[in-house]
Amino acid sequence: MILFKQANNLIRLIDEFLNTVDEGLIIFKQGVTNYLLKNHEGLLDNLKTIQTLESKADVTKREIVNILYTQSLLPQRRGDVLRMLEEIDDIIDLCKKDLFQFDVETPAIPFELNQDLIKLTELSCSAAENVITAARSYFRSPEQVKDSLHKVYLFEREADKLADTIKRKIFKELPISNLSEKIHLRYFTLHIETISDTAQAIADNLTIMIIKQSL
């Protein structure tokens, strides 16, 4: 009975952690849109919220680590699970850092790129949202993990394609004469794209974890 309660508490904490990262992705999307629409007050509110969520995710992650080690739960899978949680935590860290960089560096983004960057943010975050769904399924319904992972790879590919299109516009199509400005715009495109790249890396590791679990 005690072990059952401990396992339930662990699952509850993992759900709480994943929900927090998921909320961070929503706030990140709002933040990018607010920056592009020059809603500075909205962006500042997003920054405060995502900072709170990032701190909450860190606290919850530490609780999970403590339970895994002190209660001897998932001993054979502990290393894989901890690595996955650390990588998922990287997602909300990236979201927070990216929004702060928008606020601090204030890139001069041409209006013509607004919709492309909003779409890129949606695609990149969709990859991350689906890897969170896959991680949740790993603990509850392992047979459903592959469906979510397929979506991760799909959204990551689409994000890559759109990012390439945006970079081509920056360097070959838009009337931007200053090379440093072009590089700055590419830099922020890469920041957004990195979220889907991180999701892809987590998906790769989850695939290996599922294979191990089936052996």
C-alpha cells in the first residue's frame, strides 16, 4: 500500500511538471506574438509568468528526483527517466531565455516577417507539446507514445522548412542592407527553431526508452 501511494505521488508530480512546461510553451507563443505586435506590456507580463513557471518546474523536478532516489522507484529506468525530465526542463528554460532576449536585444523585425515568425513559433511549440504528450504516455499508456512521436517529427520538419524560408527572405528578398541586422534576425529565427530541435532530441531518446521497455 505504501509503495502504491509513493508511485501515485510520483505520477502526480510528473504530471504537474509536464503541465508546467506545457503552460510555459503557451506563454512563450503569446510572448513572441506580443513582441511582434509591439505590445510591450503584454511581453513583460509573459516574462514574469514564464519566470514563475520555470522556477516551479525546477522545484517539481527536484521533488521527483528525490522520490526516485529515496523511495527506490523505477530503479531500472531511473537514469533514462531523469535524463528525459532534464531535457524537457530544457524546453521551458529555452522559452524563458528566448523571451528575455527579445526584450533585452529588441531585434528590429520587418513587418513582412511577422506572420512567418508567428507560424514558426506555433510549429516549434507544437513539436514540444507533442513530445510532452509522448512523455506523459510513457508512464500511463506506452502504446500511445509512437503516435505522439510521429507528430513531433512532423512538426519539427515543418519548422525546419519554414525557418529556412525565413532565412532566405532575410538574406535574399527583404530590402535589408545592414549585414549585422540580417544576422540578428537569423539569430532569433534560430532561437525559435531550437525549441523544436530540442523536442526532436527528446523524441529520439523516448524511442530508445520504449524499445528498452519492450525487451
